[in-house]
Amino acid sequence: MNLLVPNLGSTSLKYQILEMPGEAVLAKGKLERVTDYGGALECIATAGIPIDAIALKAVHGGPDYRGTFLVDAGVLAAMRRYLAAAALHNAIYLAAIDGFEKAMPGLPIVCAFEPEFHSTMPEYARLYGVPAEWRAEGVVKYGFHGASHQFIAGRVREMLGRNPKLVSCHLGGSSSICAIAGGHSIDTTMGFSPQSGLENATRSGDVDVFAVLYMMERRGWSVEEVRRQLAQASGLAGLSGIAGGDVRDLEAAAAAGNRSAALALAVFVYQVKKTIGAYAAAMGGIEAIAFTGGIGENSARLRAACCEGLEFLGVQLDRERNEAGAGDRPVSTAASPVTVLALATNEELIVARRAWEVLEGRAR
């Protein structure tokens, strides 16, 4: 079976076509300035590789959709219900599903929801201190970037030959950290929405909800205006004043003496270090830290900054390995009690595996 696995952006579509269950990559590419997802699908199909099903890395489907499901009316209704929690993400995927169904009617579409890997979090790590009626409406911690953290857990197991107490740091335009014990997620920084946790490129990360209410009352802002500011003008962009909040731009600006850019990076690094320490406490110690994502994999400077001061936990970074190496590798010293790794993630492979299991089960 050939699975098309699209990774959707607001105007872009990266994709892989994988032959399952062999996992061979038959094609991969990226389309820019996408305005019609059905047209994008037809463009991909012109490559001549037959597509048997589509597997999507969906974001938020609420408490009833934390796993992998064939798209049906229930899946679509849940994604619409949780639009407010993942407005940009869910809207993109709903539009894509509609476009795909119109372009290729009858083609199976599978949604692998990001919280799936985090379904093993214990209840005490999942609950918020809110009234029961909030929880009845689905207000609990879901966690996101599940496919990435799941892939990293498996890759670390392959490299170390065991399942260590692992802190997986997916750092990029969207960032989250996950505590993984025995190969299972036990806590993660994103909660009810991808808005929470670490500062992202343009998303605020954690903020006191009463500060939001205060600003709404003081300025008379609407819900939509506050949502726009917190999702598109906050995070590293809001801290630095640099549009887009790209860490590469911030590092260049900081090197040129831009204090706001340097401060934004310091805030981000502090939150990463603090979270690693918190997850060490949650797991009773750590044995490995993995850095992935556009920043985690590629920024030696940021990896070093995030590890600085963690020597008391057993972290010993190897400067040469960290700065000069390439590919999946340890960047800690050979004697370091905690193995630190720089890794490439592969969310598409995890999505394809999950979708294959669902489709194979349906075919039996």
C-alpha cells in the first residue's frame, strides 16, 4: 500500500509517499503557495506513483480522538469542535480533507492525532485545577508533537540499546518537551492546546490567564483579537520585536548587539533548562536528552546554552562533537552520565505506521 503523508502549512505542503509496510520512501517533495489542497493532491498524483490512502498528522480532536482514525463525520465534528483550541492547525487540516475528498472521492483518509503518544500520561499529570464542568467539556492536558516525540523515543532506543529516562526536546518554530520513561510519555509541556508550554516562534507559550483577562478588560479587545496576538505576535517574535521569531534571525541580531533578541533567546533557553530539571524530578533522574526539530537538531549554540548549568544532573557536553559533527549523533562526552544527542525527527514515518495499522485492520 502506498501512503501519501502530507505535512501541511498555511500555504505549503511537504509530503512523502511511503510504501507500507516496507517503509520505503517512493517520493518526497514540497509545494509552495498552496491555495487549493485538492489541486495540490492532483499535482502530486501526476508523478505517476499510485496513492492508495492519505495519512494526516492531525492536531486536536478532543478526548474521544487521541488515537488514529479513518476520517468520518465524527472525526470532522470533533476537529470543528476544537477549532478554538487549535484554530490555525485544525482549520488547515479541515480544508485539506475537504479538498482531498473532492479531488479523489473514495480515497481513504486517516488522521493520526498528535496527542496519541501522550495518552500514557498519568491522570495526575493530565488534570488542571478547574471545576469539574470544565473537565466535562474536555479541558485537560492533551500534549502535541506526539509523532515526533514517539519517533525520537524509538531512535534513542535504537542508538543506546535500551529505553532510558529520556527528555525529548522538539525545538523549532513550534517547540515542546516530553518526559519519556520506558518508551512512554509521562509528561509534556503542551497542554490543552499547542499554544501552551515553551515560547514558540510567534505563539506565547504559558501565560497567566488572568493577564489575558486583564488586557481584554483594559483594552476592550475581542476574543479573536487576543487569539491573534497570542498566536501570531507573541513568543520569540513578541519578546524580540523581530517578525516571525525565527531563531536564526534572533541569533544573528543578538550577535550584532540587539539586546531584545538576546533576551528572547535567554528566556527560551531558561525555559528549556527549567523543564529538563523538572522532568528529571518527575522521572527520578534522567539518562538521556535528545534535541530535535529545526532548532534542536541544527543550532549547536542553542544546544550548548540549554545544557550549560546542567552538570549537576550529569550532563557533560562535548564541544567538538556538538559543533563539528553531523547527522544523528551523541554530542556529550564519552564519560557523560547523561547521553545528549542531536537527532533528525521523522514524523511522517510514525504517521504512516499508525495509518497502516488502522488500514490493515480494516482490510482484514
